[in-house]
Amino acid sequence: GKTFDKTPFENPILSPLHAVREHLLVLEGVEMVTADNNRVGNEHDIGQAHSLTARNMDPDTKKATGISIDQLVAESIGGSTMQKSVELGIRANHSQAYSGPGQQLPCETKPVKAFDSLFADFVPGADQQALAGLRGQKKSILDFAAAETEAVQSRLDARSRQALDQHLTEIRDLETRLDVVASCEPFTLSPEERDQDNYWTYGEYGTDPGVGYDNVSDLMHRIVVTALGCDLTRVVNINRGQPSPEYFGGEPGIDVHQAYAHQADKDDNARAMMTKYAQKDAEAFADLVTRMRDANLLDSSLVVWCGELANGSHHFGPTWPIVMAGNLGGEISTGRFLRYAAGTSHCDFWLAIAQKMGVEISSFGEAEYCTGPLARLAG
């Protein structure tokens, strides 16, 4: 591996990360081999199914056929935290997390709802009996939902019953976690932030770059860092959806997907616009890393930035960009740039991450493309 000063930050896309380079590990050469060999539908759907699961997509449901890496890790380290994992979206209507085959998890796009789901029970100086009553009310609602769900089981076919069983398991898991209440004081939301929550919905924010996308991103990052610091959750999945073109300086009203992403390898303006788009994502990643560093979380954590495609023009190719941050208790050596042979399977990458997080597995994703844990991540 190469210890970097400016390289690879001479690449304009990664230039916003230069200030936090000592905390990063940048990989080149890893490929979504499983996706490249599973062309059974729209390539965006395929990429979303494969990116975190490394499992084939069911062409009928357009869902992944296996668990995602974040949920596998959450099952191992979630312990007694309030939420085994947290799925958030910024102008996105779903996460890329899967709790099992076909079980794609939703994501919360409203920051205030995300905040309240984690911190609503924390009231400084509140009477513990009153808090217990509040949690009891929430459990009663879950009991009712479970009872209603169980009542229809006998009328379903085998496949539907399997999905329903998974749903019931998740209800009981949530019920158990209601007993865990924050033991630290979170930040508070201003009245303005709460009033704007109705504006922060999928498809609306992002049209005003000064009010929407960045504000939601900022608040989501504050929530994530506080929740991790309070040990309310140990696994977070953030899906950054496509913003409006104005967000990164593009032409108002233009189709970002067709006019910029698909033309980036043949049109200079499209390439420049996609570079600016990616720079905004890099700025957001740098912001999250900085917040985690300042909260003393990076030494014991791992943050991974990846996407559903290798690039906008060809979708799948010889390298799937990966940027990592954090030392994970000494399991990851940062401040480096690693180049692997083209075609190195992302099954091997996720296997290495799972093992370093304490998950006892010997393979991840589609077994035929998993050759063993990716080497050199620790130095």
C-alpha cells in the first residue's frame, strides 16, 4: 500500500477528503463481480441489490437474495442496543439494507422522525415511572400489531408466511429494545428544525440547495454521531439519493441520469457536472468523518463509502470505488491507498470486513465469487 500525501486526492472528486486523509483507506481494483455476472434486469436495480449483499437479484421481485453486510454485522454486535441498526435516507425512498432474502429494509427520510425514534424517551430529570408508562404504551401498540399479523397467518401461502414470520420477528425484536433508554444527553432540535420536517420529504427537498439536501444531510449526521456515541445503535446505513441538478451547479430541470451520468465518458460538460456531483458526496463523507473524529469514535469504528455502480456510463467495470475511514480498534490501517488486481471480488472485501467486526463466517455473498478475506487492510 502507498502512504499518501496528495495522491489520490489530486483526483478532483476526492479532493474534499484531503483534510481527513490520515483517517482514510482508499481502495482501487475491487469489483462487483457478482453484479457483472447477474445481468437479469435494469442495471441500477442489479447494483442496488448486489452492492451490500453480493448476492444475485431475483428478476421477478428485483430484490437481493441474501442478507446485506450491515445487517449481518448488526446481528453480531447489535447486542442490547435500542435499535439493532438505523437506516436513513437523504432524498431516497428505500435503503440498500436486507435483513434476509427479499427483505429490503425501508429508510427514514425525515430527520425529526429519526431523531425522535432514538431520543424521544430521553427527558432530563423525568420521572422513571412516567417513562416506563410511555414505553408500555409503545409495547401495547406492538402487541396489537403482532396479534393482528398472527391472525392472518393461516390464510397465507408458504412464501407469504415466511415473509410474515420475518415481520413478526422484527416486531418482537423492537419490543425488546424499547427497554433500552438513552443514558446520555442528546442535542436538541430547534423549533425551526421541527417545523420544517413536513418539508423534508422524498422528492421535495433538494430543489432548493440552500435549504434542502445539505440541511437534511447535516442533521442526519448529527443524529448518527450522537446515537453511536450514546451506544443506542452500532450500525447505521445512510442512502444518499440523487439530488436536483441545481444542488451541484447543473442546469435547472435537466435529467441528471441521462444528460450527465450516461454521457460522462463522451461529453466534457457532462463529465465536469458528474465530478461536481461526486464532490458533494465527498464533502458529506468528510463531514461525517470529521464529526466522528471529534466525538472520539473513529478509533473504534469503520465508515465505508460505496455506491450501487462502478460508474455512471458503464455501470459495472474493472473497479468499484471504495473509501473507508476509521481504525476499527486496530483492524484497519489508515492513511493509505491500496491498489488490487482488476476484478478482485467485493465478496472478499465484505468478508474481510465481517470477520474484522467479529462475525464468524468463512464466505460472504455468492460462494463461487468469494475466494477469501481481502488482504492488506490492516497494513
